[in-house]
Amino acid sequence: MRLSTITGERLISANTFEINYGGSEANVAASLASFGLHSRLVTKVPENEVGLAAISTFRKYGVDTSCIITGNGRLGVYFLETGTSIRASKVVYDRKDSLISKVSCDEFDYDKIFEDADALFISGITAAISENGRNYVKRIVSEAKKRNVRVYADINYRSKLWSVKEAAKVMPEIIKDADVLFASAWDLINILGIKDEADVKALYFNAAKTYGADYIITSERGNMSASHNTYAVKVYKAAENEFYSSKEYDIDHITDRVGGGDAMAAGIIYSLQKDYADAQAAAEFAAAASAIKHTIKGDFNTATVSEVSELVTSCGGGNIKR
């Protein structure tokens, strides 16, 4: 559960918060549902009104919640001080002892989870919150590979959840079976232990060879201010040792930046599940999806395929759709 200050207000002086339910994997699931794909969210939430509110949120947007389990405990929370102009956003986590941080791998029915599934998305954030979280992510990846399910893995390093040293011990083992990897050059060097190279293509080539990934995805963000960014996506295709870059979007009035990377990941998954060969189309669709998400309040992208595709082929704009 995200508790956000109203834009312009600081945490220290806030009297009210806006509530949003989300999380990296959940945001991707919701976005894929908006694109018309059958997406299934796997997690554990409290067996109370807060847990029901979280489940209802994702069910409302078409996510399959049949594999969400419940129990006695708490939902993880984080507080967001929404930045604006020259003042950056700030996050305070309150995730210790949440249900998902104490989850047991044996609580889930993996046959049910992977019924008719052909893709799994996992994030390093779940691994960062606890030892149980790490074991759970490792288990679900191994269950996916047993069933020949394509694995999409996002490093998603969060310095307020764990150190670089801790992440570097855990993430290589988790992502070794990933078919598609979301990672920046910094991630490859500092988290995955790839030797720094003067040539960026050589760095990505070595990473793909070391971990066996077909694609490595990264975003390029320019920060003019908290409310004005540029955004583009680069897709490295291992089979061709080549980068495919999207056009750059100038987002000059950001409504909500949270979930921008998850919207991008969903765009990649949607595109590659449709056509695993067209890296350029995947880069363009993913960048447009993320750009649109920056204009939408909340953690996840509710844009449709037609809306994203229209942005890909146009220059954007604010005309009313009549």
C-alpha cells in the first residue's frame, strides 16, 4: 500500500494521504490486463479489509486474483513524499514483517499458478525484503523453468531495502534462468558482476553470454526536474549483438512517476509475447507505454494497446478524442 502526500506537501507536515495499491509485479500484471492479456497475480495479503481492498483493486482492472493467498498479518506499506520541480520525491519503507516477507514457498499451488501460463515476471524488490522473499522468488522461477515458461526478470535495485553487496550475492542466482532481463549498465557491473567495459555493447554482450539472456532491456531517463523528464528504451538483442532504441519522449508535466519502469516492462512483455523477433517494435511500444504512465495517477498503467500504439505513431498531443 502506497501512502502519498498531495503534490507540494511534505511528509513531515502531511495530515492526509492518497492510498494506492501496487508493487512492481502487481503493476505489471495490471498493465498487461489493460493490454488485453490474461495476467495472474501471485502474492499473499492480510485476511482483512485492507487485504480485500488490495485484491479488489486488481480484480477491478481485470487481473486474475485466484492465486492470491491470505493470512493473519500485515500488508507492506511505503510512504511517498511526492516531489515537484527542483524537489525530488522521497520514499520511506515500512515493509518489515509483512506477510509476503514471511511467506513460505510451500504455501502456493504451483500447478494452479502456471496453468496455461507462458510468461513469468519477477522483481528484485521481492527478493530484497527478506530471506523468505528470496527463497520464494527462486522457487517460482525454478517452477517456471520446469514448465518451459519464459521468465522476465527485473533487477529493480532499491538501496533503501538492501545493500549492493547483499543484492550481488542474491540476484545472480535468481536471474540465471531469465530469458529477458531488465538491467542498467550499473546493474550489470555492480549487481551481476560483469566486468566494466569501455564499449557498452561489449558489456551487454558479456552479460547476455554469462546469464544466457536473449534480451537485456534498459531505460534512459533524463531528469530536468521532478516534474520534467525525458524517457527512452533500449533493447539489446543477444542473437544479433545489437541495440534497438526507441524515440525519446519529453514528458514536461509528470503526474505520477511511480510505476514508470513497470509500465515499460509490461510493454516489453506484451510486445515480445506477440513477436519475439521484433526488438525495435518492443522498444517503441515499451517507451510509449511508460511515457503514458507518467501522465496517470497511481502505481500502474491503465492505457490500452490502441492508446499506446497511437502514441508510437504520433508525436503525442492534447487534442480531445471525440
